[in-house]
Amino acid sequence: MHSWLEKIAEKRVLVIGDIMLDRYYFAEVTRISPEGPVPVAKVKETKNTLGGAANVAHNLARLGCQVLIAGISGDDENRQILDRKFNALGIGHAGLLKIQRPTTTKVRVVGGHQQMLRLDFEDAGRISRAVENRLLTYLVRQLENRLDAVILSDYAKGVCSPALCRNVVQTCRQHQVPLVVDPKGAQWQKYKGAFLVTPNVKELGEASRARVGNDDKTIVAVGTALRQRFGFESLMVTRSEQGLTLMAADEPVHIPTYAREVFDVSGAGDTVAAVMGAALAAGVKMVTAAHLANLAAGVVVGKLGTYAISAAELDAALADVERLEDWER
């Protein structure tokens, strides 16, 4: 296994954010309903997977990290499914608080390789100050026990309130632990001072309140302005078929995509955040970490549904890349 992946193994990483359960009904459609002009989907398989911040944690676990997760859920059957999955992966979930709302769950009906329907079960209201304080207390306790990185996964489902985000940023800075933020929405003031923020092009446009073209010049201009405005150490924009662009202390770096065939982009941002968090936890250089994250995303988008990459899969992908030493330059 490549030395970078060996460094990642056993690093202790905490994920804070919006935890979800993704449920897939894989179906076969052969006829139209006699009750109305809608397809009849005969379910062949049901699959539950970890989504949102839980998918970030899943990626980290499969990369070999020691993973902790913090957030909220309901006290319901879907929480029990999450618990079993976290236990099977060895993900510490004492920081996953049960409150009076349903566990956020996305249900997708898939016919062949085509998503036909999605149903969302959620209450995305902002969490209370008491819940914020419990999550922050958990963060501080884990930092005191040693964390190598923290990832904030914001899906706008209520956990990542302005107060919580500001306190997470400040606390990580005080402990000198790298914080990776996967942002959501236009209100980036709450992430001010974060170590690394990883928006996609759409999210970059929302934060700048303008339509952003997916070309190098525009991405660098808008990204640099936002990085300076909010005091981010680094900003990395994921750009679908255009790969990604990293803006840090040095000149912007554009990294082309490694995707061979795209089936499903859902969860790719989670993979990018996870790999960046794991690599930075291991002391890997920022540019090298960006290359690893880009390579991992190229593997994940070739899978159907939410997918977490393993260390072995990333190692195999690395074997196909030439001139690895260039990444360290």
C-alpha cells in the first residue's frame, strides 16, 4: 500500500454535521398502473446506506481511520439501523444525540440505472442552544483526548447552526487541529476562519450570490475573493468533469478529473471531504491531499448510489497514476 495511505491509517477524525440514512428501492418497471398514468415499480432489492455526514464517516472508516461522529437523530427505527451500521464499521457514535424529530432519511426508487423518485423524511429546523452546547462539549472532550482532524458536514438539516459552526471553527483553531468544512447555502459567515472549505461550483455561486461559470479564470477570481473575505486558510472547489481547483498560500492549482465513467455524483463531495480530512490529519501536503481527493472522487462517481471508497480501491487507483512524485512539488 502507498505510504500516503499508510499514514492515513489509524488517524483519529471527528465528523460533525447532518447525519442521514439513505434507503434505495431497486425496482423493475414493466407496465403502467391501471389506476393512473404512472409506472409500476416492482421492488427487487432494498438497500440502506449511510448518507450526509454519516457517509463522510463511512469513507473515513473504509480508509482505515479511527472515526467518531456527532450530530442528531430521532429515537426511531432508522436510528437503530444507523447504530448497527456504525457498530459494524467501528465508528464511535456516542456524540449522535437523540432528540424529538425523525431521523433524516432519503428514500430513492431506482429503475435500472435511473432514479425515478425521491422521498425525504426530515425536520430541518435549527437545533436548540442546549443541543448545540452538548455537541460542543463532546467536541472539546474529544479534542482533549486527541483528534487529528475535524470535518464539518453541512447539509442544511439543522445541525450546522451559525452558533455551532462559529464555535467549532474557533475551538479547532484554539487546539490547532485542521478543520475541513463541506459547506451549504449562502451564509458562509458562520465558517469564517476555517482551515479548509470544499464547495462545489453551485455552492460557490450561492456564497457569492452570482452565477459562476465553470472555467479556471472565473473559479479563481470568485474563490480567491471568498477566501479572503472569510479568512479561510484554503479553499478547494470541486468542479465535476473539470476536476477541482485548490486556492491556498501558493498559486491556484487546477487538477483534472480522473473519472472514467460517471454513473452517480451523489456522495462525491462527502468522499472529497473525507479524504482531505484524513490526509491532512496524517500531515500530507495540501496539494497532495487534493490530488488524492480528486482521484477518490473519480472512483466514487463510477458507482451507482451513495458509495464509500476503501483504502484498497484508492491504492489501486493510485497504481494507475503516473509521476506521483509531481504531486509533492
